Amino acid sequence: MGIFKENLVVIPTYNEIENIEAIIRKVFSLSLPFDILVVDDGSPDGTALKVKELQQEYSGQLHLLERKGKQGLGTAYIHGFQWAFGEGYHYLFEMDADFSHNPDDLVRLYTACAKDGNDVAIGSRYIKGVNVVNWPMGRVLMSYFAGVYVRFITGMEIMDPTAGFICYKREVLQGIGLNDIRFVGYAFQIEMKFNTWKYGYKMTEVPIIFTDRTKGVSKMSTKIFKEAVLGVLYLKIRSFFKTYIPQTEAEEALAPSVTEMV
């Protein structure tokens, strides 16, 4: 293992040509240094080509993993995290490409972990009221009550369990066993937080304002939402038969490849 690097923002993409350059430049303009890894699922609109073009400008800071076809949000993040392990990054961030997550808040998430002693910091839409901009009321209610449902079934006291703007310490992602993650869509975010909680890591929620995308097309679907509803029950039932002992880095490296729930 080489020298530890500090911060890596993992950004999954599919057809984000309208947003990708702007989000990359914004992250690199922050006062705190972040590297970026874009995980692109074969975007036909040229998203990966734009990232390759920008790599010439941000050599050593901007990285790209290209995959063939849409393989799911969960596997994109897992492949990105596993790549980061090999590169030695210490704090790993999840963030969307469409500016629904304000890149300025990356610094606040980092502070919550690196300086305030938390293992995971979640950018929360609901820790202080409902902080969502430009969503129709139906989607706001669906998202909010999804959190109520998750808390009721799991007992996990996280106000925004479906949030996708997160800072993880490296040790957490290695400890919870990424190769044991089953879900690839909306439920992936819930499973990651549930496992983090069950393994005993310290989580906190940092209030953010979530702004719906103004460019590009949302990837949300009823199939993804259904996976989340049923997935929460699966997670709870499975937890009765599972022992939560954090893996070591060596065990994570030897674990089998990522599996997907079907």
C-alpha cells in the first residue's frame, strides 16, 4: 500500500454531458483539495470523452473508470471505492453530477468526519425540516415518508436514509464488506447506511439544501423505488441471521466479487 491520499469524490455518470464539466471545475475550485473519480456507464452522449479532455488540464487529480452499459448506481460506487482503496485515499465521498448536491458542502462533510470525529457524514435533506428545492410535492412526500418507513422497519435513527451525498472514512467502507452489498439502485443507499449502523460506526447528519437538477434527465423510476421498499424488509430479516464484525483491509481484498440482488 502506498502513501495515503486525502479526499476522493466519486461521481457516477450516465448521460451527464450538460453537467460534467461544470461540476468538475466547481469541485476543483474549492478551498479544500479534492480529487475526482468519474465512473461512467457507457454514456452515449460523450460524458466520458469530456472527462478525458479535462484530464489533460487536471492531470493526476481527475480520474475515469469506464464501464459498458448501465450497471446500476450501487456497483458504480462500489467499483469506485475499490479503485480508491488501491490508490490510498482516506476520505471517500459520494456525490451526484447534476448539482442537486452543492459541491461547497463537501467541505462541511469532510469537517464532520476529519475534525468532529465521525466515521460517516450524511448530507441530510430532512435533519432540519424539509430542505428540497424544485421537487414536485408528490416526490418530496415520497422521499420523506420513505425515511419514516426505513426508520420504522430498521430502528435506525437516520432522518435521510436514502441520501446520496456522503463522506465515508476509508475504514468504514473496508469494514462493512462492500462485496456483501446486494442492492444496486435506490436501496443501495439504505443498505450502506444500515450496514454502517449495524457494524457500530459513528454516523452524523449534516443539513444541506437539495436542489433538483436543471439540466439532464433524472434516473429515478418506480422500479428503483419498489426495490427500496422491499429491500428494507430484506435487510431487516437478514440482520437476524448475520453477525456484524468489521472486516479488515486484508479480508476485504480477498472477498468475492460484487453480487447483485435479483
